[in-house]
Amino acid sequence: MSAPAVILVRPQLGENIGAAARAMKNFGLSDMRIVAPRDGWPNSAATMMAVGAVDVLEAARFFDTTAEAVADLEKVWATTARRRYMLKPVLTPRRAIDDMRAAVGEGLRCGILFGPERTGMENEEIALADAMLRVPASPGFTSLNLAQAVLLIGYEWFQHEAELPEEEIRKGRTELATKGEVEGFFEHLIGELDTCGFLRNKQQRPSMIVNLRNIFLRANLYEQEVRTLRGVITCLVHGRRPIPGREEQ
């Protein structure tokens, strides 16, 4: 699937261009287009900031006007923090990326406009876009750094194809404990608690056992964890052994 072009309109600071290149590479975007950079090109500050993503800068294309930068695209979205009084859809990043992926899936070439740091884009440039994209932010401070904006939109684009579970446990070489293994641990625990007198209240004993069982079942114990817990019980029962070379306190 073809990723959208990232179009930086009259960017001011080379550092922001370099940081935007890094953000793009983080999330699988490579088509950088730069419209009339304020400090010209090449820009040493951009190169220094684009650690690991200099290839994105080297492949960037330069244009004199925004219209030229989007001329080969069929669909364009313009990021803006300011309210623009236009009859044009204003979308959240997530909704915009949904639409963008649908368009790319149909074979359309897409791009995202990012305005200059200080002023944003002119209305005439926003008018070139099919829709506006506004990041929800604090009403008291809606302006985002250029590279941060590219990072945020890049993340939204990439997460659609990143096949990562929302939650995972790096279990290494251990597996989730079987019910039999957990029950063996639990019998070990209850047996020792009976021996030490913790469960001596006969009326409360059933509910205390249920509570203890629920605590450990919620933990979703792994095999290694069950072995460790049983080792803890054994050590507590047989007492602390002196550590060689260290006197007992």
C-alpha cells in the first residue's frame, strides 16, 4: 500500500525539517515534499537533526508553490489548528487516516499538508485540500511543533497496519501454568497455612480459602512463577538458612 506524501509548506527551521524526517521514518513514510523552505537548501541543521533518516531528506523533492507540490495527487488533507471558515470537512487524525487508507486502497495518491511553524498555511493553500485535519488539543494551546504534528499523524497512519496486540506479556521460555500446576501450588499453600494455624477459624476458613484462590487466579500465573511461589513457601516453612560468610544479625 502506497503511503501518503508529507508536504512541509514553507518550513522555517532546519531542525524541524530534520526531526520531521525522523518522525516519517519511524512510521514508514518516505515521500517528503518541501515547499519554499525559509532558510534554503541544503540545510546542515536539518541533516544533523535527521539522525538515521538522512535518506528521507536526500530523497525529498522541492517545490516553489504548494499547488505544484500537490499537482500529482488525487486526495489531499491539510493540517490546521486554527478555525477556517470554509465549507470543508474538519476531521480528527483517526478519521482522516481511515479515509486516507480507503483512498489509497482504491489506488489514489494522497498527501498531507503541514504549514509553517509561526503562521500556518494561507487560506488559499488550505483550499487546495479536500478536507482539514485538526488534532484535538487543549483550547488554551492548540499549536503543535511541526515535527510533533508529523509524528502524531505518522503514528495514526502506521498503527493501522502494525500487527501488535494492545497488550502482551513477554513470557520468554515459560508458558501459562496449567490448572493442575496452580492447584498443586494452592494445595501446598493451604496445607502450610493449616499447619501454622492461619486458617484455624473454622467458620471463616472457607471464605478465606476462596479469597486466596481468587487472588492467585487473577494473577494468571506462569509455570516459572508457580515454581517460584512454591519455593518461597518451602523456604518460609524450613526457616532461613545462614548465608556463607555473613554472620546472623
